[in-house]
Amino acid sequence: MANVLKHLPELEGMELGYIQGILKNMDDEQASLFAQVYRARRKDSQMILILALLGFFGFAGLHRFVLGQIGLGILYLFTGGLCLIGTIVDLVNYKSLAYEYNMKIAHETLSMMSNGFPAPAAAPTPEQPKNQ
């Protein structure tokens, strides 16, 4: 069982518990590989908050683009964050937006690992002494 705080010390709250559940059946090598890929692809909730705040200065929807929601990003961009109401709602819910995105990324990472991770090789058997 891998320790999530050893591999991903920056996690907190619900994300920490969720990733701990994913890592509980992994050995340290698999957990380290998962942590490297997951860390590179996850989004920090503070970054989502900052990008949502930029919606008040004419760049509405940047946080939706970063979260991979291109359609909503375009809608926010052309409607001024749905007349700022959508931007205000997203400012309140920025942690849940980041959490949902990160859970999707965690499952994608786990899927990539299960498809590309080779099965452990059988341990070599000790060579039998030859009888002469």
C-alpha cells in the first residue's frame, strides 16, 4: 500500500481521500508513476480561481477552457460570463470544478497505467544443481 502523502504531498481535502483510495492497491513503483503523470495533468484549484477572477476584466471563460470545457468557454467568452452570473457561480464553486476535473484526470491516468503497465514478470527460479 502506497502512501499518498509521500507521492503527492500537495493534495488536500476530498482529493486526498480519493487519490488515497486509488493508490491503496499499488506498490511504491506504480504509485510513483501514477503521481508523476497525475501531477503533470491535474489543475490546482487556486489557478482555477485566478482564471475565473479574470472573467471580471473581460476574459470570461478562461477557466472553462483550462478545464477542457471548450463549448462553455466560448459561451462564457461571447456572453461576458453569461452576464457575469456564470462567472460568479464559478467563483463560488471553483474547488468543485477543479475536483471534478482532477477526478476525471485520475481515472484517465489509471486507465493509461492499466493499459500500458506490463504485468510483473515471474520471479526467476533458482538454477537447479546438476546431478553428475
